[in-house]
Amino acid sequence: MRYAIIIALGMLFAFTSCEEQTTTEKVADDIEQAGENFADNFRTESEELRVDIRDIRDDIDSKLDELSADLENAGGETKAEINEQIEKLKVQRDKLDKDLERIGANVKDGCANFKAEVNEAINNIERDLNS
């Protein structure tokens, strides 16, 4: 019976010491988890931004198709206005293409500024598309 108590206490001690974490280990785990969460969120935001850019680019392409069709039936002054809109949209589309390429490079540095710039460009384009 004495040996059973000693063995039971030994097992209890062994399992307890294996499961306990020091404060330093807990902090290290918390920091590691926070870093992983940040990276996951950053990737998610980056992917959302890619989707937003692709969506607005599709809208530009649709508007360009619409304007090109309108151009065929347009007269002098109207034709000039349509050509101006087409050129403006092409410039904006090219900028979006460059922004899409820059996303990968900007994931680590300055994502907030980059995201703000792209969102502003998207808002401007949406405003132009609806005018």
C-alpha cells in the first residue's frame, strides 16, 4: 500500500510538471499567437484588397465596352466627351493594374497607407463610373 501511494504521488507529480507552463512560456506562446493572428489578418486584408481591385477593374472594363458601343453612334462633341471618358478610365485601369502588382511588395511595409490610397482611387473611379 505504501508503494502504491508513492507511485501515485510520483505519477501525479510527473503529469503536473509536464502540463505546467512558466510565465515566460505563456508570454512567448501569447506573442507567437498574436503574431500568427496578425499575419492571418494581414493576408486576409491583402486578399480582400485584391478582390476589390479586380471587381472595380471589371466595372471599368464593362464601362469601357459600353462607351465604345456609344462611340459608334456618337456625333462630334459627344464623341470627344466619350473619348475623354475612355482615356480617363484606361489610365485608371492601368493604375489599378500597377496597384495590384504592388500589393505583394506592400504587404509587409505600409499596408495601411497603400490600402487608403487604393480605396481612395476606387472611390474616385466609382464616382466617375456613376457620373
